[in-house]
Amino acid sequence: MKVDELARIPKVLGAGIATEDGFVVESQFSVGYDAERSAAMAAQIVNSIKRSLDVERASAILYTPKSVFFIKESENGIFFVICHKDANLGLVKIKTDKIK
């Protein structure tokens, strides 16, 4: 799965890959959204889950009043996707689940 494929889904605001330290490896975001901040948040969330639950890899879906934040750790880094709450969340989840 490539970042640009995720970013092309209607109502997706942005997608990217972060390092374990929260640095952006690759991203494609709409104007007005901060890829660096999103990457840092994704890495912090993944690292907190891993420490708290003592697991090797982690993923999460966070819901806010306006948007949904998908995070998934993979071999290539931490994938993250931000989309509007009324986006096709099932499609976004299917695409992120395919990330290895």
C-alpha cells in the first residue's frame, strides 16, 4: 500500500509514514494539515501502546468529533491516515489492514 493510494480516497485529508521517532518518511496531505505533527502523534501513540501492552506491533483508530485517525505500525514504519468523519471509513480500514 502506498501513501498516495490512501490519500486519493475521497475525504481523506492526508496519509503518511513515520519513523519510530516520529519523523516523516513520506506524506501526502491537504493544505492546512500538518504531516510532521501527525507523524509525531502517530509514533507517540504506537510507542505508548507497545509499552503499556508489551506488544511487538501496534495499531489504533482514534475518533474525534470531526475526523478519524488511523495508525498502523508495519515493517516500513508507522502508517497514519487522517480523514473526515463522514469518509468511507470501511474502505480506509480495509486499505490500512492490507499494510504489512
